[in-house]
Amino acid sequence: MNGVQYLTEIKVRGYHADFYGHVNNARYLEFFEEDRWAQLESKIDLKRWAAQGIIFLVVNINVNYRLAVPVGETLLVTTDVEKIGKRSVVLQQKILLKESRKVAADALITFVIADKSGRAVSMEGEMLQQIEKLRQIEPV
Amino acid sequence: MNGVQYLTEIKVRGYHADFYGHVNNARYLEFFEEDRWAQLESKIDLKRWAAQGIIFLVVNINVNYRLAVPVGETLLVTTDVEKIGKRSVVLQQKILLKESRKVAADALITFVIADKSGRAVSMEGEMLQQIEKLRQIEPV
Amino acid sequence: MNGVQYLTEIKVRGYHADFYGHVNNARYLEFFEEDRWAQLESKIDLKRWAAQGIIFLVVNINVNYRLAVPVGETLLVTTDVEKIGKRSVVLQQKILLKESRKVAADALITFVIADKSGRAVSMEGEMLQQIEKLRQIEPV
Amino acid sequence: MNGVQYLTEIKVRGYHADFYGHVNNARYLEFFEEDRWAQLESKIDLKRWAAQGIIFLVVNINVNYRLAVPVGETLLVTTDVEKIGKRSVVLQQKILLKESRKVAADALITFVIADKSGRAVSMEGEMLQQIEKLRQIEPV
């Protein structure tokens, strides 16, 4: 944990919370998405991929809500590779309370790489090499 | 008021509210936007416009927040034409408490019609006729 | 399917979509949440529960994104009981394209009933009876 | 402009954009709100105010949308005091493209200080002193 550089740090504001005064379920997905993009763009040349019409398509999100997070807390978001398959990638993401490092939420995110027609493509060659770079995200 | 058919009726849920337990400022803009689209598509052939690359571009929103709306309330949203100019249209929108008809928020929304290049175009001929149809929105 | 009254019907607008022109992952969770509340309040006296400090706490969401939904589509949201356990309830929710009835997304939502201290409570007696009413949601 | 420390810098992501591929109108209000809270908490002891039941109540937002901001841009948000009146404060906020410093949107935000009953209070004595500290936000 020492010295790890987090890409995504979020101070919880009133507009992140819902009626119960806690971060809303849907908002967590935005926090996870923020860190995914930050990690992807730090490792992969996304512009070249976009020019080729290749997109990341999330097909499953499985998220555990472990702690109710009140306004005023500072959160860290982490992203690690869980598994790289032939046609899909599973990422593990966590939202941590910055001070105590307690896990507020964790999620497995499964995505595929799709071409212009919207169909998932097999990851091979250079594309696979690029995807493998995600493993270089320093584990927490 | 009698018998007016509202296009947009919204029950306020926990996820619409923020830390203070009231509908959040940004969420009101979504409620206004919901009714604008409902009104526009009930009067104008938006698909033909989209096919021509013509879009509605909001250039100013001036919104008064008059009442804090708690979870559980039912809201109505209204849209009237305030002014149709040569290059811009101003709509007046209101969010009302359904039961008391008190105004929770009202707004003036100014938009222009832009072409593919993103530049505002003069409204003339058939386009102006279509825009004029917005006046047929029954006033409240 | 014939004659089933849906509580939640949503016309997909431009502000629901993201950069790819499709409904955003986080927005789906709001659509599911909308129907959960509509179903819960149609069966359960939520105000009495709230007065006792009892809340629904979502602990897991497992959602499959099956179809990319473009702007202009009309969606239906459904909620069925998957399982009522001693300390948790699992709901199955679906988002359907209204016209074709194709499933755009489905999800298992696990929640617990928590008291003022935020701890999950066992569902017994009158509370369990109320929860059992959710089974009366007409299956699709 | 040289050496000014911005509190709020935002990389525009796909989930910030709408159907048109540009940052959505409602999302801009969240960007403004983010910087308001960052500025307020850097100058004012908000926790003490909250303990006294005193809240900031936004009563008007007047926002000009000047440039369509695409995904991938980096934005800066600024907050300056426009006017401190007896019962209300007007802030001027801007969203700038980081590279060119062009103004993408600007807004006047009027808020009042309200007590537990929701009524606006006159700003005097220590409260006024605290509010005056907002002027120390370094102008851009």
C-alpha cells in the first residue's frame, strides 16, 4: 500500500448522496467508471482504438455494497485485472475509505471488445498485448 | 387548468434527492429536459430534423428554485413558448407540486437551431412553421 | 404477458445516453430503482416503516447488459421476487424493449431490512407478511 | 492566470456526455457545484454551520452554454464572488477548457443562508465575516 499512486480520489459531496444521506448505488458505478477510464487511458492508446471503431462493452457488473458512505468522506478507487479470457476481461474494482482503507464497495466488471457492428471480437495479437498492459496496474 | 393533459408527471424518489433530502438542482434540469423532449416530439418531426443534421442547442438556462421538494411528492412539468425570435426560441418551464399546484421551480430556456457545423441558423419557411407549432402547447 | 399493467415505462431521451449514444450503465440502475420503489409502495406501507426507522439496504446488484439501447426506444421495467430468505430478499428485475419484449438488461438485486443502527434485522411476523406481499407482483 | 491553483479539474469522460457526444446541461451544474463546495470548505468552517442547522440554499442559477465540450477535454472550474448582499450572495462561476482557457460555460449562482426552518437569514457579524472570506478566492 505504501506509496501507491491512486488515479482516482473523490471527496463525497451532497450531490453524490441520496435521501438517506449516503452515496447512491448508481453513483458508485460512475466512480468505478471514472477509474476504469483513467486506468485504460494510462495504459492503452484509446484514440487509435476509437479510430478503428473498437469499443469496450460492459456486459456484467456484480457489485457488493459493504459500507454506507456519508457526505464528507474521501474515497479512493482501485482497478485490478481479475482475468483475461479469449473474448472477455474481468476487472476487480474497489472503493476504499481513504483514511481507514476499509472497503465501502467492490465489484467485478466484465467487458468485451466489440467492433463497429457491436459484436464481440477475439482478443489476439497487438490487441491482446495492449489488454495485457492492464496487468501492470500496480496491485493494492 | 381543468382537464389539461400533462405530458410529464414525476414521483420524487430517494435517488432524486440529495444530502438535504430535497430534489437536487441538477436533477431539476433533467425534469425540465424530459418535458421539453416530450413536447417537441409531440409537435415536431424530430427524426426528419435529425436526418438533416439539425439539432436544438440550449444556450441559456435561467432557473429559480422556489420550493424545496421532498421525497414522496408528485411533480408536474409544463412548457410554454415565451418568445420565438429570428435565431432563438425562449421557452418558459415550470415544475409544480401536483396537489397544491404551487410552483417549485420555473425556468426560461433559450435555444437555437444549429446545423451540422454547430452554427445557429435563421428559422425560416418550413422550419419556422414547425417551431410555431410549439405555441399549440396548451397554456397552463 | 397479455394485459399486464407495467408500473414503469420509460422513453429513452438524449440525456439518458452516453457518448456511445446508448443508455449508460449507471442510468440503468436508476431505471431498476424506479420500478423497485413503485412496486414496494404499491404493496407495502413504506411511511410506517420509515417512521420506525426501518430502511431497505441494497447489498448486492448483479446486472447483465444484454442489448445496447438507443435514444428513442421505449422501455418497460419489471420486478419479481426471486427469493425471500431469513435476513435478505432477492429480486429479479428486467428492462425490456416495449415493442419486441427483448430483454435489454436483467439484474438480481439483494437487499436487507436494516434498523436505525444500520444493522440487518431478521424478517418475522408482520414485517415478513408485508415482504411476502411482494410476491403478488404479477409475474411477466 | 500564472500560478493560480485550481481546486477543480475534470477530465470529460463518456459518462459525462449525452447523445450528442457533448457534456450534458445538467452535468455542468454538478461541475459548478463541485467547485462551490471545494471553495466553501477551503474558506469556511462548514461543519460548525451544519451543526447550527444553517444551510446554503441556491435560489437562482443563470447559466450560459458557450461551447460544446467533447469527451476527452480537460476542464477547469472557477468560482468568484460577484456580490455579497444583505440576504443573498451571488457567485460567478466559469468552466474553462484547460488548454485554450476558452470559456465553455459561465454562470451566476445566487444563494441565501437559511436556518432550520428553511427561511433566509440576514448575514451579520461572524457569519458575514465568514462569507466575506469567499472574496479571498484568487480571481482568475
